Amino acid sequence: MKKIKVENLGVIKKGEVDISKPLTIFTGPNNSGKSYMVYLVYGCLKFAKKMTGETVSKVIKNIKKTSAEIFAVNELDFDLKIKYSANFQFYKTYFFPAERSSIHLFSKELLQKKANTLNEVAKIIQSNDAENSIKKIKENGALIPRYPLAINDYLSFASDFEYFAKQPKTEFEDLAKELETILGGKVSVNSYGSLEFKPKGTRKKLPLHLSSSMVKSLGGLVIYLRHLARKHDHIIIDEPELNLHPSTQVILARLLAKIANRGIKLLISTHSDYIISELSNLILLANDFEEKEALKEKYQYKKDSLIKAEDVGVYAFQNGTIDEIPVNEKGIEVEEILEVMANMSERSDYIYYSHLDSLHDEALSTNP
């Protein structure tokens, strides 16, 4: 799948994204439509894979028909167009939602609740007045999925950790280890199918609820890279920066570039200027210039983390539109983030020097 074009999708009046590049980035303020779009991308990839061989129009019709499942809302009417690349093949798609930390902790409880709800629905269907009962359920919106498709699927993904952990290690095991280095320890799965964490330098494994928030956030990605990842997979990570210190976000950006360089298509939705700025640095360093090697050595950049400008697509969500951001040998030109950073710097300087001047004035008044 190459391009997805939408109109009237939530707050998005009109926009188009190209998801065919190794790395795609969505950025923009809150409530600008990024979540709607990542849910749609996931739904398009998943349902299109199920309908391999069907015409594009049939795929689009099916996606719109199942929009309640994709977005967990009813009566969502939007226009959709999809463009395929020549000889396009569908591979597996994985979604790591912003809710992943909570899902890791409560997946079993959530699945039990879901099972209880399905049992209640089954009883109603089998009742003597099933037709009126189902009509009433529909009117009350009880048959609308509780969670968007991407979150429901991650809930199932988290419930299968025990099974995944028994699978052979993939060719991406080195990236799983690198992510564990970022986390500061070893991620594994216990006999109950839950994640656990052994901090570096210790022998004791910690249950997930006693582990750091960044382990809760990225532990599932470790399992994916170690046991499931295959070339040509498409993975979507909503807010990869969750619970990460700025310095850790910078290191994670390098790992994300490595994942994209290794043949896994990666889409991230992010608010992090640290991640975007570091990815911009990686693009700059992919060019040849006089000081390149010296800078790589000074700041410990590895060749496999550098990424070419033509392999990156960036889209800014704002004011009901989706604008493609220039990505070239100068890096990523995200004006909104640069403007926020400049304003913050200006504000900090003004506050600091105003405070310094007041201290100076106070010193003069007490020591004439």
C-alpha cells in the first residue's frame, strides 16, 4: 500500500499520507487527528491483507463498512482512497498503542471482562425475545467495540506473550538486545504469561508492576523484535517517547532508524522534538561531508543508524489538514517544533535574565 487519502475523518478535513517509505512520522498538536489516522492506516493494512486479490474499490468498501470496529465509534462517515504500488505484497502489521503500558498490566483482567460481556450477549441472543433484545442493545450502542481495533489486537498480542516467548529467536535479536541495553536489563516472560524484568547487575527478576515505566512501555517491543519480527513487517508505534527521559529518547531514535534500515516498515506518531531532531541528525550524517567521520566518532553514531532522506516521510497534522514536511539533505524541516523550541528558548532567556537583573538591582540597593 502506497498512499492513503481521506476527507472528513474526525477533525481531518482533508489529507494524504504515503506509507511506502521505510520510516514515516506523524507529528502535530493534540486533537489534530493523528490517532484517527494511525488507526485507519492499521485498519487499511490489516483488512487489505485479508482481502488480497480483491479490487481496490472492494477493499475500500470493506474498510468503511468496518469503520466501527477500526475506530470504536458509530456513524463515522468519511471518504477514503487507497493507492497501491506495483507488485505490492501484504505482510504482517503490528500496532503498539499509547495504552500499551496499561495493557501489559491489565491484559488478563480486560480479556476476562470481554469474555463476560460476550457471554451476556450470547444469553440475550438465545433468549425468547432475541430480536427485540438485540435491537435494544444496538440502540444503546452496546455492540460498538469498546476499544479501537488496534488496541483490541494489542490486547490479544499481550495475552500471547507466553506463546511468543517459546518461538525461535529472529534475525532481529541484536536489536532486541540493544533495546534491553536502553532499558537497563533483561525482559522475559514468566510462567503466567506476563512480562518481567531483571535489572542489569542483579539476579532477581521483577514483576512488571515493580519495573520502571519505560520497561512497561517498551517491553512488548522487545518481545516482538526477539520472537516475531520479519522483514517487510509494518509496525506502528504511537508515542514511542512515552515515559522516556529526553536522553533516552535520543538513543531510542537511533534504534528506530536501525529498525527501518533493516527492512521493517516503521510508522511513528510522536510529540517528541528530541526524537524528530535526532532523526534529522541521522539524515544529515547520511550525507558525505568533510567533518562527517569525526562527528560520528565524537557523538558515537554507528553507520547502521544513519538513514537517507528519501527513506523518510514526515507529516504534520494541524488545522484540519495533513501537510507533508520537506525531508532533504538538510534534515527534517518541522517548522512547528522548531518554533516551539525557539519560543521556549526565548522565554527561558527572558525569565532568566529578568531574574538576574532583579538580583543585581537588589544587591545594589542593599550595598550602595
